[in-house]
Amino acid sequence: MSMRTRAVLALTLALAFAGAFSARAQRGRGDRRNRFAVDSSTLASIKGLECSFSVGTTARWDNGVATAQTATQADGGRVSIRQIDAQDGTAHIFGGFARGQDVNVRLGGSNLHFLDVGTDGGLGVITVFAAETRDGRLQAVYSRAGYPQAAQYYGECTADR
């Protein structure tokens, strides 16, 4: 593996870990220090989401060598999630990794996860956080993995309750 590829992968992992620890630290501070925090019970009441993912990282294996690059979605990487039932663990997704199909839903702590394992073995996950953007939308991450490519995109969702 080239030094450049190692550096890009190390940076990608470092950013992912930093984001995870930052989100955990913000949840621990509570609303008084994080004005963008949302009560996790708010996530349980969501019945629909319109999401847009605009920036991220893609990685690919070519001839046994991994390469990664930052990416932007020209169309905003739009995903519509309907009929969300966090208690039953079901939802219906249009766009992104699933084209009009049922997916599994899991409410865990301050995160709402949508999970799909495709017939080709690929894995897609959308995580919506109990944290708002500056304009009141919910922060979200869309990750997918399937050989020979993996990607992670960052964006925001508008919730229907």
C-alpha cells in the first residue's frame, strides 16, 4: 500500500473516530452546553425523514490497492425515509442504498439507525443523530460498504413527526 493511500486512510479513520467521540462528549454535556441537542425521545416520534448528504469520502480497491478520496454528491444524495416505526423496527426507504424497500430501524441512545443488507451482500446504514444543524435539521451520516467500494457521506434530515 502506498504512503499516500495509508495517509488518506489514516486521516479518514481519525476523522471518523473524532466525530464519534465528539458526538458522545456533546451528549454527555446536555442541552445547557450544546444548543443544537435534541431530546432522544424526539427521535422515537419521527414518522418520516427527507435527507440530503452532500460531502463525504469514498474508497475503492483497484488491483488489490485501496484508494480514497473526498466526494460530493452533485444531486445532494437525497434519501426519503417513510413509515418509520422505531418501536417495531421498520421503515421504508427511497433513494440511497435502498430503492423503495423495507429496512430495519434501531433507536439506540441518541441515534436512530436504518440498516439494509442487500442481496449482493452490501451493507447500507443511515444514522440520524439527536443533534440539529444551525437551521434546525437533524445531523446524519450515510455509510455503505460493498466490494470493491465503500463510502461515508455527511448531511442533514428534515423530520416529519
